[in-house]
Amino acid sequence: MKIAVNWIECKGHGLCAELFPERISLDEWGYPIIDPAPIPHHLEAHARRAADACPTLAVILNKDA
């Protein structure tokens, strides 16, 4: 599983980084910086929580990665 951002939908709320700081940090404008490495199994629940909580649904989980 990998995590990605739909940049057209992202508005820089920063909630994803609060919920998944292991793989998402914020740039100086509040937009997410995603660690591109595959998400280990023990962090998948955290990734799902961050994706589900995104107010604009811009955080995407790719399960095929």
C-alpha cells in the first residue's frame, strides 16, 4: 500500500499529517509532503484513518503498490 495526494483537491488543511506523521509532513504552506515508500502492514490503519479524515478526500491509498 502507498499513499498519494490528489493535488487538485488538496486545500492544505494538514489533518493528514496530524493523523499520520510517520509518513506525512507539511511544507511551509501547510501542504502534505508524502514519504513515497510502501506503508508497512502495521501502519496501514493509520494511513486509512488519515485518508478517511481528509475533508476534501484528497488523500488516496493505492493498495496495489
